[in-house]
Amino acid sequence: MSTRKGLIAAALLLLATTGSAFADTDRGLNLGHLASPGEISPWDIDVSPDGTGLPPGSGTPAQGLIVYTQKCVVCHGVNGAGGTFRTPLAGGQGTLGVPGKRPVKTIGSFWPYATSVFAYIRRAMPYDSPKSLSSDELYAVTAYLLQLNGLIGQNDVMNAQTLPKVLMPNRNGFKPWTRGD
């Protein structure tokens, strides 16, 4: 069980045994109700670097180009070059840590895990309707973006088994955070 799922389970248990902090009907607040597992489950979408939490499904860069053209190009531009938000999604390799050169933080230069790209798109994109893409669309658009950055081939299929195996160029560029305990 992931840490997040454990915390959710502990919070549900605590609320179930002590009463809801939100549904305080004794004082007439009536601010809500206990969240049921069915209400929590659509938001339990965390994905670990090793792929734990990835859903069933698959997609290729060619399929991703179709999804990208329909749902992403307006904001992110043709070939991920930067659209409305002017932040490119592709390129930037070799720009991190170069003295005197501004780093270009893209999927191919900055992100440490391909699973993190998938997870971010899953919870936050498209901007106007987050969490609206199917699992197959998510794998496909992730595959397209990885292919744009030269990280996978045109015919590679991304799924729960293959996505965690993609080696991102900046995988070792982050230092683990410790609490000093």
C-alpha cells in the first residue's frame, strides 16, 4: 500500500470512529458529510516512479499525435514548441547546469521519470478539463511527448510495464530530500 493510500485509509478510519469534523450537526453547521470510498477513488490517482498506480491501457506516439492535436496543441503549440503558455514541452537537452546559459526545462531535459509526466497529465490536463482523458489517451499523449523528445521510438508502445522503463536524461539530477531524522 502506498503511503498516500495508507494516509487516506487512516483518515477515513479516524473520521468513522470519531465522527465527522465536517458534518457537525450538533452545532447546526451541517458543512458536509464523510467522504465515501467511491467519492475518494477518482482522486486516488498517484503514480510512483516504479509504475505503481499506473492504470491498464496503452498508447503509441502516432495515437498520441491525434490526441495532442485535438486537446493539447492550442496551449502547447505544434510539436510541443510552446503555444499559449509559451513553455516548450520538447527540446532543451544539454541546457541544465551550463554556466551562462539559461536552462530550458522540458519533458526531455528536466523531468526525472516518465511516470511523473503521465501522472501530471492525468491530474492536470487538459487545462480546461483536467482528469478527462482516458487511460489509453494518457498513455498515447505521453508516448507522443516522449517520442518528440527522442526518448522512445515512433513504434514504441507505452503501458504500465514499459513506461517506468523509459530512462529520462535528468533521472539523477534531483537530490533526495531527507528530514534529518
